[in-house]
Amino acid sequence: MTSVLHRIALALAALLFLTAEAAAQAPGARPGGPGGPQRGARPEAASPDAPPAAARAAIPWVDVHTHLVGGGQRLGAQDYDAAAAAIIKAMDEANVRASFVMPTPQPAGGAGNYDQDAFLSAIKPYRGRLFAMGGGGSIGPMILAQPDAGEVDDARRERFVTMAKAILDAGAIGFGEMTVTHLSHLEQHSYHRARPDHPLFLLLADIAAQRDVPIDLHMDPVIEPGPAPAHMKSSRNPATLVPNLAQFEVLLAHNRAARIVWAHAGWDQTEHWTADLARRLLAAHANLYMSLKVQPRSPLRNQALGRDGQIAPEWKQLMVDFPDRFVMGTDRFYAGENAAGGTAAGAVFAERTPSLTVGARILLNQLPPDLARKVAISNVEKIYKVKID
Ligand SMILES: [Zn+2]
Ligand SMILES: [Zn+2]
């Protein structure tokens, strides 16, 4: 009886999504973007912000991968206080106990680069609910500046170590968002690449192991050279993508005490991140973890949530087989009122991404209860070494 009711609730949830997504679909919107089609909708009018019943009933969980938008191109001042208030409000509505906020991955020499110190004071009032990770705007760009470096001189290494340790000393619970291959989704959104076995990545693994913190890593996987998939239309992406998996495995093997959380599992953008690939890597590397990013009704391949609103069987089986290796990380962007409507990538993503929270809850609801509790909270506590109240 319970299972019948459960199925009816899921079917209803899927139906509500259909309606919500259809209503929100803006003409010309590209559905495979970081959040899907939400451009132009006011947050309170965005249907995915009002989760269907099945999602509302989800268990408490932790979102390990979020971003605060501190400003937009129209803004003269940063507005992290408002973004922090916005994320707390959304967390309360979605039963999210804690969120880990991190600077977005930023390019070498970017004019507006920022790191965790930009938002630390804004999240301070929410101790126990908002935790910082850092590096995306400081040590990340330092690696991207010399993406194929085979070696790094002592002075540069020393500077890198000092900066990395300072991030943790300031209170960050790990490094993020780091990138090795990061495709551009918008013309105002950067493309990054560095070799995953870059000497500074290996060094970062050693620092992370020594300090017992994880590394959040964005790597759009590339198995063989080829063009970006057709839906990735940004002109910033190169004509041919550079393979990265063999070098990623070098990084994973370099220091087994370094926990690497590969961000955005189940949200394949290159058409290479299959459940089979994830299975092979999880089996080979005990220090590899994955945070799931779930886009409801994505038309793309290899997604953890199918277009019917059901978890893809191969991803569910993977989670059943590796129950300690998955967490939820929506990659949702949060902005205060003043940043809404801006044209900077962060402001655009803040409008597009509320549905990712809904997707996360729908996925959690479809897992066996023991597994759901692990993915929701207990895996997070083990990987990130934080206690969730
Ligand atoms: Zn990312
Ligand atoms: Zn991100």
C-alpha cells in the first residue's frame, strides 16, 4: 500500500514538473545549462521553488556545493549578506540542514576574481548551517595560469602552499571549486582547462590529506579528443576538447589520503560521464567521491534523473553498490534582490538553478531509506569532517 501511494506521489511530482518546466521554458533557452530554463522568472514566481508534495516530504539533507552571488554587472557593491539570507530562506523551505558555499571556479587573471574571504563575514551569522570552502578564486587560477606545467619552481610552490593553508586557517572546510576541465555554458561564463596531474594539484592533494579536508573538483570528463557536444554553444569552448581521464587517475592515485569529491555526477555535459565510467573509477579509487547534481527533465544523456522524473536505474544501482561515496551538491546559485536580473553569469544562474534543489529532493526520495540518509547527511559528515546538527 505504501509503495502504491509512493508511486502515485512520484507520478504526481513528475506531472507537476512537466507543467512547471513547460511554463518556465523561455524561448531559446538552452535546457542543458547549469540550471535549466528559468531566465526571467522572479524567484517567488518560479514554480520549481514550490516543490511538489513528494519533494516536500524529503528527509533533511546537506547541499555540499552552492554559490553565493555577491553582485552583478549592474551593481556597484557586493551583496553577500542578501545572498546569504536568500540561501537560508531556500534551505528552510527545502529541509536543507546545511549548505557548503564556495567561490565559483575563476580564470587566471580574471578582473573580478574573489575567494571565500569575500563572503566569510556574510555567512558568519549562520554558524552550523553555512560552511565555506575556498580556492576557486585564488589557488585555482594560479594552476590555470600554467595549465600544462610539468614542473613548478620553489617560489611558486611555496606561495601556493601558503595560500592553500591560509584558506583552511580562515575556516574553510575544504578546497573548492577547483577545475581541471570546465566547459563554458554562456558567453559570459569562462572555459578552463589544466592537466589534472598538474604539480600544484598533486601538491594540493598532499595538503588536503595532511589537513584532512576534501577537494571539490569540477572536471567535465573527456575520454578522447573531440568537439564539445552540440548543446554547448559558447564560443569560449575550444574546437577540440583535451582528454583528461588518465591524468585524473594519476591525481587520485597520488595520495590515497586525499579525498576528492568529483562535482556534478549525474549531470553529464560531455556525453562521456556514464554510470559505467563512474563505476570503473569508484572501484579503482577508494578516495574518490561524487556529488550529485540533478536537473529535472534534462534532455541530455547519462543524467541521474530521467525525463520521467525517475532515478536512472544504472545510477541507482551505482549508489546502492557504493553507498558511502555519494553526496548531494546542487550547484545552485543564490542572489539577493539587488543582483536579480543582472547579466553576469552568477545572476543568470541564480534565476536558472532553483529547480536543482527540487531535483535533489526527488532523487533522495527514490532511494532506499538507509541509503538516502547516508547520501543526505552521514556521508557528508565523514567526507567533510563536519558535524551536522
Ligand atoms: Zn562546477
Ligand atoms: Zn559550482
